[in-house]
Amino acid sequence: MKATGIVRRIDELGRVVIPKEIRRTLRIREGDPLEIFTDRDGEVILKKYSPIGELGDFAKEYAESLYQALGHMAAICDKDAIIAVAGGSKRELMDKPISEEVERMMKRREKAALSRAQGTMTPLFNGDTVEYSSAVVVPILAGGDA
């Protein structure tokens, strides 16, 4: 993504408005948690917080367990992207943004068994060109959020 600079003022309560274009591009929604960092150069860094992303090692182990038990590729994602893969190409799949349809399923806490034969298959992530015959999408709830 191209670095974009926009100047904003801080109000009396310390609030800064993140422009709509940036929120849309980064898929930041109202109520999403953000981490705030500072660095040695005096920069303030805002980063989307992912409770599942914090559990990266656990997610890798979970994906590996699913792969060993089922014999099929397993991928774990947070609300935005794939964070762990087992049984598939990590290089191709890691950090890929999830598709809008998968994002909607997660938001609605829907479980789905998708099948190409039944015509219910949908892209799993943006730029998905692999023709899977089937997939299962199940949200993992963390702290009440999918």
C-alpha cells in the first residue's frame, strides 16, 4: 500500500479522526480495537488489534492439529487475513485478506459447508484463484467476538 499523509488536529479530549478513505482501505470499522505505539523518532503508530493474531503460535498449532485430524488443508484467520496455515502453501496463503463473503459469515457468526458441486462455493480470500472442491467456514469466538 502506498504511504499516505493527511494532517489532522487533535481535539481537547485527545481524539484524532481517521479519514473514511483510510478506514475503508484498511477495513477499520467502528468499534474495532487499535493498538497505539510510539517509536524513538517520536512517531505515533496505530495498528489494528487482533486477539487471534496475538495467539499466533496457538493458531499455528490449532491449524496443524486440524490438518492432522482431517487430512485436509486448514487455515485460521482473524477478521482481516489468514494468520496460520497447515497442509497448504504458507507462502501463498499467509496474510492474504479474507473475502468479503467470509467476512460477512464471520460477522453473522455463521457456519458454512461450501461445495463446488452444489454451487455454494465462494472465494475464501481476495485474489483466490484456487478451485477448491469444498470448504468449511466456522467462526472462532474470542471474548464474545467472531
